Amino acid sequence: MSDDPSAQPRKPARKQATPAELRPADPALSDVKFLTVAEVASVMRVSKMTVYRMVHAGELPAVRVGRSFRVPEKAVHDYLRDAFIEAG
């Protein structure tokens, strides 16, 4: 112990992640492109509130990241393809 009362105790060094720990558990997840709610709204040409309603209703799958949502791009394309109707 040091005689200097202002000396701070050292924090333990952080463990560095190995390359294996940095890789996603599922290789397919590294290929997924996620869109923000604003990007989904732009693609679908609807309001952000409509996208939030769709996510909360379970019509559009999403991942929660902190306080925001991310929607897989494929889910948006699948939703639009399934919602397409033929007129006339």
C-alpha cells in the first residue's frame, strides 16, 4: 500500500475478447440486414407510428435494441409480398 492517501487503487485490466467470442453464435445472423423504424417507414411509405403499431401488433417482427427497434429487411419484403393484392 502506498503512503500517498490520494493514490487510487488500480482497476483490474479488462479481458480482451478472442476472435471466437466476437463471432456471432449463428453464422446466418451476420448476414441479416436490420432497418430502423424510420427506414422501414420510408420503404413502406407510411408513418413511423404505423410501423410501431405493426411491430407491437406482431404483424412485423423486430428486435429491440436498447429503447429502439430494428426490423430485419427480409421481414419488410416478406410483409409487402404477402400483403400484395391484385386489383381488378
